[in-house]
Amino acid sequence: MSSWKSLLLRIGDKSSEYNSSSDFKDHIETCFGALRRELAHSSSEILSFFLQCSEQLPHKIPLYGTLIGLLNLEDEDFVKKIVENTQNSFQDALDSGNSDRIRILMRFLTALMCSKVLQPASLVVVFETLLSSAAITVDEEKGNPSWQARADFYVICILSCLPWGGAELAEQVPEEIERVLVGVQAYLSIRRHTSDSGLSFFEDDESGGDVEKDFLEDLWERIQVLSNNGWKVESVPRPHLSFEAQLVAGKSHEFRPISCPEQPELPSTISAVAYGKQKHEAELKYPQRTRRLNIFPASKTEDLQPIDRFVVEEYLLDVLLFFNGCRKECASFMVGLPVPFRYEYLMAETIFSQLLLLPHPPFKPIYYTLVIMDLCKALPGAFPAVVAGAVRALFDKIADLDMECRTRLILWFSHHLSNFQFIWPWEEWAYVLDLPKWAPQRVFVQDILEREVRLSYWDKIKQSIENAPALDELLPPKGGPNFKYSGVDGQEKTEQEQTLSAELSNKVKGRQSASDIIVWIEENVYPTHGLEVTLSVVVQTLLDIGSKSFTHLITVLERYGQVMAKLCSDQDMQVMLIAEVGSYWKNNAQMTAIAIDRMMGYRLVSNLAIVRWVFSPENIEQFHISDRPWEVLRNAISKTYNRITDLRKEISSLKKGVISAEEAASKAKADLEAAESKLTLVEGEPVLGENPATLKHLKSVAEKAKEEEESMHDSLQTKEALLARALDEIEVLFLSLYKNFSTILMERLPDASSDVTLESLKSIHGDSMAVDLEESSTMEVDDENGMPKKSQSNGGKATNTYNVREKEQWCLSTLGYVKAFSRQYASEIWPHIEKLDVEVFTGDAHPLFRKAVYSGLRRLSNEL
């Protein structure tokens, strides 16, 4: 890498390029000197790299802005090109709805204004253009209020710039910036308060959703405090002040007006469903970037000004965004932010807020797992204790944690521990054994241990909890497969069935074909023993042959899947097939899920059969105490959902291919026609058409282009037919899923005529269950190893209770999953909402069930 590139990339860091200095002024002068020398012969490369660094290292934007201001004194044309490029990029980002780019480029424009490269009035015009668009959008008569998400985003972008340039704007154009702030206040008065219903981390936050400030209202309050404090922000460096005397001599460049895209038109028939669909689309396009996860007590978090918390969150989220493929660089930048205070607790809260963000985290959860690991290694004396404190705080509130968040937390924590020798002070949580088996804390520990066994092996995990040996009770069974025809004690199967199983096993080991085995079954097994015994023998035996490893299972399914398909031609038999898988792998939830998932992949079982099996009586009884049935159901819906997503991507690509093929065919035809109509001289006589060789070649090209066009059209029609079939399939799947949910919840929930709420379910107490502990459940995490300090009050005693009865806990857990599924697959549920309304959600559906679905879909009561 060129030296000037290294200097530009590492500016502001304690690095070898700057002799480990941390003085911003020295960095800027050193980098400016290198850039000035290279500018004459590398200006285009410098311009491109400058803009790239500004967009992908946005926490360094004040430094880049100052550098551009200094370069403006040397080469106005070069800086003019930067401004023009930024203007074009900004307009493109607005037109395409690239929210991250819009936000970053607005911050960059603010930094350019601070460095005298842009006039403050130009920035104010940008603000007012966005503000005007936002106000029109939420206007009931002129706009489309369902797209408030975009309007809110524009206003958030305006307010987000003020920590970086509010002081300069207030000093240079006080009346104009005051006009903008008044406009923001007016906008806030006409917009709808945004409820976090359906997206809250904790269930107990749902009831206060309309009372608490939403993200924009909270940011507005922080900006007002900042304004009253004279726009002083500790967390934003202002390096341009060190060069103010020089920068003032620079020429301010023109920033052409920008335009905001029109909001989509309101549907011809305005209804709650139409409004909800457009609102969902807008929130997907302009998602709220973060939701604050306040898991630490106020005494633990850093004493920050309100605006500093916002700025540091922005820094952290930007680093997570732009370094999602470079975990070590990400951790390095996260611990080296340009702020003069510590922020470990805020960093942990921000990362966990992204890991648990609903409806989806911005990146795959494994990314956050790796970043947390690297931060623990980068800050060994501080961050592990903070992470441990976060786990304890979340564990204390696990009963109220959203079910989707709970699943993600289990997957993260088990993976995290697997990278640190599975070390955890399990004795702190040993008291969960005295709680009822349905208590969320007990189920959480049980699920963590089950996931750890998947990542290691049973004996290793048993050894890791030796400081709390009683927790052995929560370990998953150690036993392997539960083969009905093994002949061991306790397997009550007839000798004849065992003989059949052994015979089938020998045929498979002898590599007989699937068709031969089908003939054997039809002639020798089915007529004598009937379908149920035949199915059991075949499935159990084939599973046993494939039980040694995942590869063995795949091989068996590929070679002998036809045998199972022949036996299980209808849905009833497929449910029996899945039941046999569940029976064979009853001691191994992971293999149950994998086997059923692979069978669905090979189309041996349908998603509807899986739904029926999940809602069978033996599985329903596990809904509140095990993730086993939910994992199978998640896999089935995800596979169906992903197939539709993949088909849409393929169709989008094919449509582009069709356009290209049509253009190529049209051009080839035109070339051929032009050649055929051309007059040429042959032996002195005029002849219509070019020479035969050229014409032959052009005809060949035109024919091939036409064939390619027809082939692309055929492929597109095929994929569109597959998509139509998949959409019909997922509609039937959602109908089956929600009908099953509605039926089982109606059987168990209190009478719908009573004024029942989630809170009232929790308040229906059973016998009080109190547990005395040797240590307080309120953990202190100041110890450098993250170990809790013992409470000295009451002799170190604490009391833990869980008073929700089993039936009510079953209802709470199941309703939580209803909301989670509705939220996760909302994009595919909304197109079918009218049919679901008619057949499931209205009429006899229980109000709590309907509320859980609507909450997951963000379909709020005031829209209905």
C-alpha cells in the first residue's frame, strides 16, 4: 500500500505510520504533507480513496473534513471534484433509499461545512429539503403517512448531523438553523408516535410502548439539551479549530440542490390492510438502526452526557457496519474510538442490542459472537467482566425476554463459552433446580447445556459443571439412538420384526437397489405385517444404518429415500415417518432436527406434515420446557421461506438477462436487415445484400440471439411458475400453522370474554416457590475476573421465586413463539393477510392470540 494511503487510512490511530502519536494536529499535518506531494500525479486515485475512507471510516470524518479543507487551499479544482462526487453519490443514495449512505454522507457534508469547503447555507438547504419531504409524507391529505418510517429517517439524519456541526451552524447562520429546529418541532407535532410494539426486547416493555419516547423523540430531547449547553460535545473531535486561521481563506464551493424521491401513492382503496402492507414495506426500507438495551443499572454505566451516548453508539454501529467481514479490525477500531472517556458498558449494551435486534440483526449472529470474543481478548482486564455482567442481567430478566431474543441469547452464550473452555460459575445458577421445570431460568440453563453438548461432547460438559454437580440433572440424555430392533433389554419388539429389520439391514449392506427393496417390502413385508409395522421397521432400520454420522445419514437418504417415499405417499404417513424419526433420536434433539430437515430437503416429508407433527399431543406438552419442537418448526418454515427468497432473486436476475437477450436479438436482427438491404457491386452489377459469407455469419448470429432470447423467456416462465406454486404452498403452510396455534391456545387460555392480558396470566399464582441461596442474585461485576461479590446483607441470603403456574407458563411461551414467527416471516405473511383474517384471525380467535400475531406483524390496534 502506498505511504499516503496508509497515512490516510490510519489517521487518528496510534499506529507506526504516525510514530504511535495520538495528536490529531500532528496526524493531519503529516498526512496533508504526503497528499500534497502526490496530488499532481495521483489526484484521481486520491479522490477515490478519500471518499472511500470517509464513507467506511465515518468516525474519522472530522479529520478527513479538515484535510479536505487544507487541500482546498492548495487545489480548489480537486476539492470541487470531491464536492461534485459527494453531491452525485448523495442524490443516488436518496433515489435508491440507501439509508446508511445517506446518513454518512450528510455527516461528511457537515464536516466539509466546518472546514469552510461548503457554505453553511448550502447545508441548511439540504436540511430543509429533507424536512419538507418528511412533512409532506406524514400529511394526511397531501402525503402517505404509512411511509412515516422514511420521513422519520430524514429528520433523524438532520438531527444526527448537529453534534458534528451544530456549534458552527449556530455561530454562522443562527437564524437559519433555528428555522430548521422549529421545523423539526413542527414535524414532531404532526407525526404519529412510533410504538415499539412487537420489537421490544422485553415483554414488560410492550405495555408502555405508547408512553415512552420513541427513538426520534429521544434524539430530539438530546439535541435540545445539547443546544442549551452551547453545542459542546466531548465525543466529537473538532480538529478544524486548530487550523481555523488557514481554513478561513479557502473558497467555499457550491452544492447543487438535491431532490427527495416521491413517496409511493396511497392505494386506491384505503384500508387497514393496505396501510399495514405499505407501512411494513417502508420499515423494511428504512429500518430503525438500533433499539437501546438498557441492561446495566445506572450505577454501572459510564457517566455520559445524553448526546455523548448517542455519538458513541453511532461510532460503534458504524464500525460494526463497515467491518463486518474483518472481525479483528472491527474490534481494534471499537476499542480505539476518538473519545476521552471509557465506554466498555455502553459498548457491551450496543453489541448486545444488535445481536438481539428485532425483527432481524443487521448481520449473522456469528459475527457478533466473534467480535465479543476479540474484544474480550483485546481488553482482558475489563471487557470479560462486563460481558459476564450483561449475561447475569439478561438472565435475571429472562422470563420477560422476547422468545426470539431468548433463542439468540442461548445460541450466542453456548458458542461464546465453547471458545473459553466452557468456563462459567455455574454454582450461581444451581438454584434453578429448585424452581419448577417450566421456570424460564431453569429452561434457559437446560437449553444452554444442550447446545454446549452439540458443540463439544457430553462428558466434557459434565466436567465443566463440576462446581455445580446438581446441574447434571439438566444435561441432555447421554444415550445415543433409540433403535427399536436392537434386541437389547427393554426393547419390546417381536422376534419376527427384529428378523425383518436384520434382513433389511443385510440388503442395504449388500448394496441392493431401492427398487429391489421396494419389491421385497411389497411382496414379503407389507401384506403380512401391515403398513404401520412396515413403516416402523423400514424407517428405524435405515436411520440406524445412517446413524454413525451426518454423512452416513445423507448417503442413506440419497440411496433409499425412494423406499420411504413409496411408503409415505400421503400426509398421514409422513407424520408417522416423522414420529419414527423423533422416536429413534429421542435422546438427541440435534439429530432429530437434522434428519427431519434433510427429509424435507429430499421431499420425503412436506412442511404441512411437519406442522402436524409439531402440534401432536406429545410435542405440545413440551412447548414451554424444550426448544426441540420449535427448532424443527423453525427449520421447516425457514426452508419454505428461503426457497421463495431464492426464487425471487433468480427471477430478478433472469429478468435482467431477458432484457439483455432482447436487446442483443434486436441488434442482431437490425444488423442482418441492414446487411440484406445494402446494395453491393458484383462483377459491375448492383446486387441487393452484402457478400454471402458476411450474410451467413449475420444470420447465424441473429438465430443464436433469438434462441438465447427464447431460452431466457422459457427459464423465466419456469421460475415464475415455481414461485407461484411456492407462494400457494406457503399460504397453505401459514393457514395450517395459525389454525393449529389458534386451536391449542383457545383450549388453554382463560375465557376470551374475560378481560385477560399477559400480565394477568403472570399474576395467576400457584404455590409460592422460594429458594434460599448462599449468594445474592443481584450480581456485582466490578471484580476483574467478572465474578460476583457476595452480598453482606442478611447473612448473604437471597430469595428467588417463580410463581407462574405451568398452564399459564405454557400459554406465555406459546404466545411468545406466535409473535416471534409472525415477526420473522412478516414479509411473506402480509401478502396473504386477507385470507388469514377471514379464516383464522377474526371470528372465534382468542384476543391474546390475535394480539400476539398483530404485534409480530406490527399491525397496531389504531390501524385496525
